[in-house]
Amino acid sequence: MADAEQLATLTRILDDYCEEVGMEGSHPAREHVARRLIALFSGGIDSPDDIKMALDSISKDFQTDLRVM
């Protein structure tokens, strides 16, 4: 489980990442990214840079879909 500081960091990572890839506010893919971010963190990846790299690798799978949503 994440403490308050970790949750704030994860939220910032999610917000920053979604902004970078063009996912506005309640974009449907944002929830997918959030779930993946939590899974990465729960799996032991806690560095913001490492999380971003992992998200970049999975985002290739849905970036094409973002253009049609």
C-alpha cells in the first residue's frame, strides 16, 4: 500500500504522463494508464523515471487507439 506522499507522487506521474500523450481529463485510456501505473508500483517499480519508461513501452499499444477515441 502506498502512503500519502507516494500517492501524491503517483498522481503527479499520472497527470504529467497523460498530459504528455494528450489524454485530457476523463479520457477513457486514462483509467487504463492509472491501473498500469499502480500495477508497476505494486510490483516494486517506484522510481518516477522507471515508471514513465514502463508506461512509454505500454503506451505504444494504445496510442493508435487514442487517435480514434
